[in-house]
Amino acid sequence: MNFWDRVTGRDMTLAQADFEKRVAYLPGSYRIMWAELEPNIQRYSDLTGRNLIPIMSSLLDFFEETASDYADVSAVIGEDKEAFVAELFDQRKPIPYMSYRDKCREQLNRNVFKKLGRD
């Protein structure tokens, strides 16, 4: 990967396209589960989202292996999808749904309230 691809995010676009190709070969129940897990995985993203690429790749490897064994996806994942994703990231409690923009807005509001003396 060269510098330009990394700056423009092309490396992530290529990785996402590869994920989509791999997901297309999975059985239907696995594709549905992937679509349901993806928003939960996105919550653990850093600013760029590059930290998700190896984890999503590993999850797809796991799905491909279990699908080749004809295992049911709900038996593999379990009932609690958020807990499964938290275990992927080795976290015990889920991160609240707060985007980077929301965090910046909260920081800005705190700074304004300090300046206005409304702590």
C-alpha cells in the first residue's frame, strides 16, 4: 500500500469490496447475520476505521469456516449479537452510539459553558 492510497482511503475501499465479494459466497443466513453485525462493529471504529479491517477479515474467515462445516450461524454467534461483537473487541460493555461528530459537539458545548460560567 502506498502513501496516496492510504491518504485517500482507497485501501479501505478495496478491502470493503473484498469483504463484499467474500460475503456474497456465504449462505443466506450468514449474509443476513453479517448485515446485522456490521453496524455493531462500526461502533468500535476509530476516526478512520482502519482498525476494523483486520477484525472484519478475521470474522469473515470465521464465518467461512463455520459455513463450510454447515453450522447454523445463530448457534455459532449466540443470542446476544452485541455481546459477540464486544467479545471480538475484547470489551465487556458496549460503546454507546456516539459518532466522532457527537463527541466534538459535546466537547464544544463543555467549552462554551465554561466560558459562559455555566458549569
